[in-house]
Amino acid sequence: MTYCLGILLKDGLVLASDSRSNAGVDQVVRVSKLNLMPQAPDRVISIQSSGNLATTQAVVTTLHEAFGSGEVAHDLRHARTMFEVAGIVGAQLRATVAADADFVTPYGDPSASFLVGGQIEGEPPRLFQVYAAGNFVEASARSPFLQIGETKYGKPILDRLLAPGASLAQAATLALISFDATIRSNLSVGPPIDLVLYRAGGFSMDNLVTVDDADPYWQALRRTYAEGLSALIASLPPPPETWGA
Amino acid sequence: MTYCLGILLKDGLVLASDSRSNAGVDQVVRVSKLNLMPQAPDRVISIQSSGNLATTQAVVTTLHEAFGSGEVAHDLRHARTMFEVAGIVGAQLRATVAADADFVTPYGDPSASFLVGGQIEGEPPRLFQVYAAGNFVEASARSPFLQIGETKYGKPILDRLLAPGASLAQAATLALISFDATIRSNLSVGPPIDLVLYRAGGFSMDNLVTVDDADPYWQALRRTYAEGLSALIASLPPPPETWGA
């Protein structure tokens, strides 16, 4: 299983993905589910992936290798907007699934989905979710986060506390708390977590960090949150005596 | 959609169910998903239900009407243990689905599942989850809570903080926080919440309360928790500056 999260902010983007691959023949490798397209001065593009690993790798690798090739249908280097980028990712997903589905379906589900985030010069940062069908939706100030994979455990904390005006630091903290909740409730999602705090106009995601269990910030955050939550629950008013407690 | 939760404690049981019915022709009624079998001095039995409403009502009503009838296959009044009770509920579910599935499937999913909780004299309180297949599992000190329906949003808080030695009051508070998380993240789960705090040896669930949005304790609990969580998140350490925040 997988958990990928993208958050669209006034200041930029926070993108986070776990790295646990499903049990099976692919489990010997730690899988990176947050893929950066090649460097370019006028754009930065991230593709986070969930679903069939062969499908997601085929889509991402094809687009990586076609970057700058000039083949309009595949070339994210020359897409004019992030909307076009999301469309190209969706089209590549459809092409891959169309080519493979008949062969793969007897063994498992070939489908996949993506979060596509980044910025192209002239636009603000943008964030899209590409569905298994290849169509897609965009994040906005009113629905500032998108999730794929094992999404539900980590959603309540974001629904409650992700403010539209949150800073990159605040959103990154909430993102990690959302991952903590998911990891505690579902063994198939696990660290390390690939995390990018992208500041609008930076046109680089070189600051991608890989947060593993030994990371001192991750440890401090989890401990502080767990202790604080425990104290909060203990401080809540007890139910009325008439309820029979 | 539905969310039902059962918690097995040393002191007894905490059982909670939402009351929102799916959109559709059944939506004019508030549906009670926490059904108590008739009163009897030596037993108390609750059946919480999720899934196809016609199926769950057929199962519950059949068992309600057969209570005390002496028909061994259906009579929860004469079951010797809660294990037998869970088996009878599972068998009734299988019989109902077998009778209806061919007719219902063209229109939708006929399946259902249940939480069966209660106590029969001579045993401690027990709690079971009856799957759609009619088989079932039992809660224990090591896995003290069971959920059916929309289970994931409300699971992290229970995974984190439900201690094996929790009191009825502590477990009831956590149960309501778990419902609050679910209700905030999923519109199809909604109040009122039917809630029972059952103390072992009491042999009555007459103290069932229906918690709606006007309930002062529910309001105070949600407000206190939301404010406390917001303050906790604001107090967490910020990510390292090297991460680019």
C-alpha cells in the first residue's frame, strides 16, 4: 500500500510519500513514490504515484526519458502549463494501461493514480490528482490537499487543522502527523517518508528530504504529539453520570 | 454509510452507532443501527448493524421476534453463551442473504455485517464482529475494539489511546472523539449517535443515550478537543530550517 499527500499553499507546495512497497517479488527494493522530473530553469515537476508498480514506473520512466525530447505528446519539458502536464501524465497512464491491461489483469490490478505537482514559470504552483481513468482534478484554496493510496487514516487531522493560510512549516508538520496516524493504523504504509517543501518561485526540489525512523525531528514530533494528545484526552470532560459511567 | 464501534473493557462494554441512512428511498427515517434484544434477567444482547438495510432489518427483526420462542436455531433467549449468540446471528445473516441475494443483486449489494455485544449470566461481557460471510471474530484484551462500516477515519485515535484498562467513561469519551473524526471527514456518517455504557453484571442497557448535535456534553467535548488539538499542533516543534521551510 501507499500513502501520498500533496498540499497546495499560498507559499508553495508540501509533498510527501511513503516508501513501503507491497509484499511480493518487488519487496526487496525500497520504492520511491515521489519522482522528480529532470531539472529545468523554468519548471519543476513532481509525480507521486500509487497503484501497480509496473504501471507507475512505466508512466514515470517514459515521461522522464521523453523530457526535452520534443515529442509533444510526452514532453513535459515543453508543456505550457501544469494543466497540460497533468493531461500528459493522464494520457500516458491511459496508454500504459491500454497496452498492459489484458496481460496483467489475470495476475492483478494494473491501475494506478498520481499526484502531479509543481510550477511552470508564469503560473503559481499547482497540484493535480490524476485518477486511474486518466482524468484529473486540481487542488484549490478551498480544497488545498489531495491524497492517493491509503488516504483515510490521515485525513481527519488535515480536515480539522490545515488552514488555507498555513505556512510551509505548519503544513509540513501536519503532513507528518497525518503520516504518523496512517503508519500507526496500517502496517503497509511505512517510513522512510520522502518530503519536499517547495517554496513558490524556487524552481527546484533539491531540498527533498528522506525522513526515516532515526530522523531526530520525526522522533521529536511523534513523541511530542503522542504525549500532548494523551494529555489532551485525559483532560477532556467525562460523560454525564446519568449515562452510566 | 454507517459507523458502528464496540469496545470491550474489564468493566464492561461501550457500544456506539451513528444513525444516518444512505441517500435513497430509505432516507426519510432515522435508522437505529444499535438494536437491543428484548429484556431478560440473565442476559443482555445488542446487535449493531452495517450494510444493506433490508438485510440488517430482516436479520434483527427475525431474531427479535424469535426471542423466547424456543426455536433453537433462532432463539437468542436460550443461547447458552455469547459465542452461540454470534453464531445464530451469522446463520440468520446467511439465511437472509441466501433467500434475497438473487433478487437484490441487480439493484445493489445485499450484504451486511454486525457487531454483537452483551453478556449472559456466568460469562463476562463479550463482543463479536460477524462478517458478511456469517463467520465471526471476538474482541479480546489485546484487540479490545471492533468497528464496522466507515471505520478508518476513527481508528487512529483508538489505536493510539485506548488503553486495555480504560474505564467506561474514558472509553466512551474516546468513542465519541472517534465518531467526531469520522463525522468531520465523511458526510455520510452523522449524528445522532446511539451510545451504551454497559457495566458488567448490570444485565440492562436501559441507559442507552441518543447523542445529537444539541447534546451539551457532545458540544463541550467537541469544542474542548478541537481547541486542545489546535493548541497542541501549534505547540509542535517546527521542521529543521535545512528542510526549506
